[in-house]
Amino acid sequence: MRVIVTRPAAQAAPWVQSLEQHGITAVALPLMEIAPALDAVALGSAWQRLGEARLVMFVSANAVEHFFSGRPPGVAWPAGTRAASPGPGTTRALRDAGVPMLQIVEPAPDSPQFDSEALWQRLREQDWRGASVQVVRGDGGRDWLADTLREHGAEVSFVSAYRRIPPQWDEAAQALLAESLARPADQLWFFSSSESIDHLMAHLRATAVALPSGTRALATHPRIAGRAEAAGFAPVWQSLPTLVDVVACIQSIAP
């Protein structure tokens, strides 16, 4: 069985390497590209206001990487500002960017899921009335945590740090896709984004190709699993997004 890693290219390559180190055959087929934000001035302004925020919530590791790529020279992370992360990948990116671990708030390690709802369990006991909160994300996304913070009195603003765009289907990607669809029972599609599933299905529709029956998938969140099932993947397994959990799930599928 081969695992098809669909994350953006910069993240897919380390995942392929890590899976292969655990004896799992894997290949990268990025189904989303990450591009810089169109408004670099707004990103720089967000850095200038950073010290005014009590909390800066990063929706993903991509949000961290692109936000910090716009950091003005000599500007350090403010001592009075906390960085919020929905899961271990984003936390790791924050630490790599130099944010002290004591200033990072994340879901409990035993959370059933790593997402905004789990992060809120760590934030809900605080008084958010009048607090300034920045949400760093791509061009759109879920507003659940922002809405929840607003309901509790916070003043929430959004910072667009990057754009999510469909992949470029070059000859190598087209060949890998065709090979994978020709032998669906030998593949396990690994999804960490619902939008990646949408990009794949849009490409299949545009090329008049149907998803073969018995095409299997592994998803890192119930919402992503639901999107995969609606697209026609079956069966669909779920796992937490950590490498340990993903590897354990894959090994349980193909011991």
C-alpha cells in the first residue's frame, strides 16, 4: 500500500520522508499551493500593532511561516502577547520561529481533536472583554473561534498572511494521479485539508474522470473525513494529525 500525501509541497516532502522512515511507502501529490498574501503592507502593519494584542491566533503552520516571513528587521515577538495554536504542527512552527513556549497556548495534549474548539477550552476561562485579538490566516477560513471570542467581548481583527490556490497539474502530477486512480486498492489518500479534496474533485470533473470505487482515504479531522466520504472515498479512516498517530493508523490498516 502506498500513501499519497496531499499537503502543500513544502510540508508534503517531510511527511513522505518521515513515513518512509517508519517503513511506509509514500509519495507526494500536493493538492494545494500556498502563495504569499497580495497585501504585504497590511502584513507589515500587523507586525507594528503586535504589541497591542493580548493574543494572536495562527490557524496553521502556513500562517506562522508566512506571517514571520513578513517580520520587519529587528522586531521581536512582544513579551506581553501570547500566540495561539490549534495543534502540534502550528506549535512547532511557532517555536521554530522563535516564540517562547511559555507564550504559546495550545489544546491539551489529550484533546480528542486538535482544532479551534479544543483551543477554546484553554482560553474560555479568561476575561476577553476589550482584549485585542489578531487571527492570522489565509484568504478566508472558519470564523468559529473569532466569533466565539467576539461573543465574549474581544475585539478581533484578521490578518491575511497567505493565499491557498489550486495545484498546478504538470505532467508528473497528472501521471501520478492516473497511476493512483488505476490501482485504487493499492493507495491510501492522506488528507489534512477539506480544500485539497475539493481541488482534486474539481480537477477530476474538469477532465471527465470519475473517482474509482474502493478509493481509500485517511483524514486528520472529522470535518475532513466527512468531505472525503461525500466525495466518494470509501472507506475513510480518521487519525489525529501527529506523526505517531498517523503512522499507527496506517499500520493498523496495512499491518
